[in-house]
Amino acid sequence: MGDGERIQVKFVFMLALKETHAQLAMLQKLITLIQDKASIRQLLSAKNTDEIIDALNNVGIE
């Protein structure tokens, strides 16, 4: 990444928060999601928006 190596991206998360102080809590939830292999598998296998939302809700991302 830093040395010019290209990597395949599977997810992009954009933080669209109403309150700036909520940023840290949301980043912590995203880290929890990324570290949870079951949640990542659930996101990768999602067939529609509802399944993606379910996967995010499972780790407390609303």
C-alpha cells in the first residue's frame, strides 16, 4: 500500500455522522466488525441491502 503495491478493496466505509463526537465510537465499531471473521463472511455473502444492514447491526452499527 505505502510502497506502491496495489491491493484489492472489498469494502469502503464512509462515515456520515451528525455529531463529530460520535466519530470515535463509530470507528471502534468498525474495527470490531473488521476483526470479526463471521461478520466479514456475512458481508461478503450478502445478496441485498437488507443482508448488509443485518450484518452491520449485528456489531452495533446502525
